[in-house]
Amino acid sequence: EYALMALAEMQQGKPGQLISVRALTKTLGVPYDVAGKALQGMAHAGILRSVQGKYGGYQIARDLAGVSLEDLMRAVVGTRAIANCLESGHACPHRGSCSIRRGIVRIEAKLRAFLDSISLQDILAV
């Protein structure tokens, strides 16, 4: 949610304007470390551009209509599955006899498709 709040605040600024983590956290009233980590994740994913230095900060780097909620979640929290058994590298002792795995896999695919169908612009449109 901090990532969405930061993007909403950035959209209200002038195009190309840099905004620092400190300024964002002060305006939004959110923790510095959590907001900073979210902004770094978005910059690493190419959603934001980061400029270092005394007058540096972050700015939106992509058209948010082309960035999905799934993209944002992956950038900020990483890829997480709805069940541990779907996580990469998870060794479930019930894998061979699990009666719900196929259903969970179908739900996971539908959830990913749904999150991928929602653009950040849809969420942030005023």
C-alpha cells in the first residue's frame, strides 16, 4: 500500500519532478525504511527512475497504464504463492497424495491473471 500511496503522490507532481524518500514519508506519514525499500524495488523493476545525490530522488519512469498490480507486487514483495506448496523449492511431504494441489494451482493461475489485468493507472485514477 505504501508503494501505491507513493505513486499517487508522485503523479500529482510536475512531470519529471524528483521526489525524495524523506519528502514522501513526511507527506504521507509512513515509515522511512519501509517506503524506501518499496521505492528501491520499484526502481529496480523500472517502474521508477532513481537519481542519486543531494538533489536526487525518484520519479515515475513508465506509463502506469502499462504496469499491472502483479508487476508492482512482484517489484515490492517478490513472487509469493497463495500456498507454501507452490513456492519455488518448497518440499511438501504430501505432494504425491495431496487432494487439493490441482485446485490450488488453478486458483493461483486465476489470481495471477486477475492481478495482471489491473493496471496501476486503474487504481490511481482519481
